[in-house]
Amino acid sequence: MSHLLHIDTSIQGERSVSRKLTARAVAAWRATHPGGTVTYRDLGSTPLPHLDQDSGLARMVPREQHTAAQAASWRLTEQLVGEVRQADTIVLGLPLYNFGAPSAVKSWVDHLIAPGLSYDPATGEGLLGGRDLLVLASRGGGYGAGTPREGWDHAEPWLPHGLSMTGLRPRFITAELTLAYVTPSMTELIPLADKSLAAAEQAIDGLWAAAAVA
């Protein structure tokens, strides 16, 4: 039976574009995977604890030497890696905060980098490959080629590197200029924002269309 892991990370609630995009993708997936199941995790409302000096070394010392804090952190990592292992498809919302990924996403990635769970420490082989990781990104401005802030989006380039040890390979669908709808100085960019959002929605709608026809 097919299984999808749905992860939202925006703190914007109902105003979030990335949440709207992930919801659209999950609905499209459900329509083409009758009987499929979904696990949902909301890192925007319930963020994971960041690795600190009490818990972070859980991934670097033998389990029999774990402190109570390290043991608790390792159990959480086992749960998070287990959610990924269970899924055939992962849908991750990725808004852009201060030109980078939300800290909740960084914490999720940090928890996933675990020897023996997500990669083989002897060979370096990633153990979570073979899954479809669909990242639905949103960014308030425009950072493409030729724009004044070209290259200022540090979330999308970072994520493949951050996950590289696990074998997960993200693919991206992005809507940009989302702040045009709420920022008076960007009003003239609303047509471009509409075009970008429509293109993202069209791409989402076509993701599993072939499976539906088959």
C-alpha cells in the first residue's frame, strides 16, 4: 500500500502559500492512490528540538553511553527516520525565511543524519534513497537569474546538500513573489506572482496524472 509523508513548516497558518501547495499536492496524490495512507507532521506549529550540547552528541557516541537527554534525542531521531522509511512519497513545504530555510527544517534534517539509520557509517551509503521527495517551495521575492537579488535564496540550494548523506534527492516546485499580495510596494508584481503560482499549481496537478490514466 502506498504511503505519503506530508510535512508543513510554515508559521503563517492559513496565509501560507507553501501550506496551500502541499495541501494541493496531497489531495492530488490521494486522488490517484486510492487506499493510500498519509502521515502528517507540522513543524511550523510543533517544531522539533534543536540539537544542543545535552542531546546533540547522541549521534556520535555509542548508545550504551547515552545520557538521558541523548537517549531521548536518539529515540526522536528513530521516530523521524521511521516516518521517512515508511513513505514512498514525501511532500515537504519549504518557505523562505530571511533568505534561508526555516530553522524547523534545519532541525528536521539534523535529526535525519544518523549513522546506522539514514546512512551506513562504514561505507557512507545513504539508506533512505528510492523515495520521491517533493519540495513545494515559496519565496516572497524573486531571486532568479537577472534579478537584483539573484542567488539570495539559500534554502533551495542547501537542502540537497543537507540531505545528501541520507540518499534522499529532493525535486522542487516553487512559487515566488508571494509577498506581492500583501506588500504595497510590490503591487505591480502581482501579475508575475499570479503567473508563478499558477505554474506551480499546474505542475502539482500533473504530478501523478499518468498514474491516474494508467
